[in-house]
Amino acid sequence: MSASSQTATAAVGSTHKLALLSTSSAMFFVILLGLVSLFGDATYQGGRSVQGQFLNLLGASAFIVGLAAGAGELLGYGLRLVFGYLADRTGRYWTLTIVGFAINLLAIPALALVGRWEIAIGLLFAERIGKAIRNPSRDAMLSYATQTLGRGWGFGLHQTFDRLGSFLGPLVLTGVFVTQGNALDAYQFGFAVLLVPAVLALMTLLIARSLFPRPAELESKTPHVGTSGYRRGYWWYVIAAGLVGAGFADFPLMAYHFKAMALMKDQWMPTSYSAAMVLAMLAGLLGGKLFDRLGMIVVMVLAALAALFAPLVFLGSLPLAFLGMGLWGVGLGAQDSVMRAALADFVPADRRGTGYGMFHMAFGVFWFAGSALMGLLYDHSLLALVVFSVVVQLLAVPLFWIAKQQGHPA
């Protein structure tokens, strides 16, 4: 072998080793943030799994529950544009992520001290605001790491940890209710127990920060783009995702329905939520893998499938309600993995925080409007609620296709 051939072979080998090192580092980073989400979701999804009946127990009406859920999402999503833009301008992705997680997670255990629904809603708003602070920065950092892993697979893997926490948290509350009963003090004791995973999440987050202080370096060949606006495909995608959010009922309203109709005992509501989280986890992981192979068609199919949950949940018997909860979980998994993964390719790398923030803000506005309207419709006509939910979600499917046809910024 000639000297030049040996040099070329050595260069190829070196490049291959660097690629493997980059991939393994990216995988480790995704796993660490996944563990943070596992502990974090065990905390706040555990709290959310009993939020509807907790507010009912404190004396809130169905309208208040629906309005509070929508307003909380409006805060949680609407403020993400502000903090996403701030992250891009300052580069302090880690600072915003850590501060946001701290507010997001500690608000739930604080519910253990609450005896009025007005104060409970205030803490639930704080939890949503904390999520608004952290999510654009966290998603931007994840988008850097998932380039080498595959967008769909990377976000799907992260969402798997996330949903595993969503499964375990409500189970903890189920155990509390089985042993403590369903009185107010049992709910408060359950919220106090959720302080443990909250602390574990914050400790893991600090470890990730120390090991990966500059996550942007995980993305190779980061493009440098100008200051021109986003292309049309991005905006069509944002509108389509917003329609999905508008028709997607929040769990507190469904839990309120189960309790009002005596379909399910209180102690089994967190269990049904946990089962939906398992399906969300599987849908996110499998959907992410399929997205890397098939692209936008996967987003469209999952959106259409999830749109069928409403008639089963709000008009069906208990078995049909369980089936509807399963479809609801599939839709939630798609939102948290495949939709986030697809968005990364519509947004320039140096504007990811703002791009994700704008996306989430629009999603939150649509979700707030839809949640408030469904809360009103619930008190007047369940059929009207179901029709609204199904129609607006199905309208998103052709808009996702238009976004695909408009192309990506690259």
C-alpha cells in the first residue's frame, strides 16, 4: 500500500472514530435530559393526573376547570416565545432551563399546603410558567444532539423517558389513594410525596449541565443563516399544530367528566392516565423512528388517528372511554415527539429557541381557545363538544401536507 493510500485510510478511520464519539456523546446527552424529564414528569404529571378532581373537591365548577386548564396552557405556551427569543439572544440555554425546571417542579409539591381552589390554580399557573421558561431552551439543545441520531428517534427517545415518568407519577398517587382514601388530606399527602422525584430531576439536570456546558457543539455543520423570516412551510406547520391543540381536550376536563358521570372511581383515574402515558410513550418512540424513514406522512396519520378520541371519551361507556383515552395518549405522544422533531427541520439552527417558542406560543393560544370553548360546551352539549374536537383536529391534516409541500429552510 502506498503512503498516500495509508494516509487516506488513516484519515477515514479517524473520521469514523470521531463520528462514533459524536454519536455516543449525543446519545448520552439525550439520555441525561431524558432522565430529567422522567423524574420531572413523575412530579408534575402525577399532579396533573388528579388536578381535575382536586379542583372539583375544592369547589371549582366544570367551567372553572376548563378555563383554568386552558389559561394555564396559554401561559405555558404563550410565554415560550419570549423565553425562546431570550435564549437565542443571550445564549443562556442552560440558565433558563434550570430556572424553569425549578419553578415547574416545586409548584406541584406546594399544593400540599393548599385548601382553596383559587390558590391551587395559582400554583398550577406557576407550574406552567416554569415549563414556558425551560422548554424552548431544552428543545433547542435537544435539536442539536438529535441531528446525528435522527430527529425522530432522538426526540422519540427523550419522549420515552418523559412518558415513563408520566406513567410512574400517577401510579404513586394511585397508591396514596388506595392507602389513604380520597379525602382532601390524601390529595395533599400525595402532592408532598412528589417532592422526591422533583429533587432527583434537578440534581440530574445539574449533572448534565456540568458534563455538556455547550450542547450546540453536538450538532455538526451548524448552518449560518441570515436574518430573513421563516419560510411558508413553517407557518403552515404552526397553524396545523395549533388546530390539533384547539381540539385536544386536556385531561382535567376528561377527569371531571368521569367523576360527574360516575364512570370511574377516583383512585382509578390516575391509573387510566398512566395507561394513556404508556401508549403515548410507545407512539412517540415508534412514530419518531417511522418519521425518520417516511417523513411528514407520519405526523398526518397520527393526528388523524388521535382525532377520534373525543366521541369515545365523552359519549361512550367505560370500555369505550378507556379506548378513547388510549387514542388520546397516542395523540399526546405524537405532539411531544414527532411534531417537535419535524419542527427542527423547518427552523434555522441559530434561531431554534425563537422558532420553538413561536411554535409553542401559537399552540398555546389555540389550546386556550379550544379548552375554554370545550369547557363551555360541556355544560350545554356533549355532542357539540365532540363535533368541535373532531372537526378542528381533522382540519390540521391537509395543512400538514401543505407545510410539507412548501419545503424546509435548507
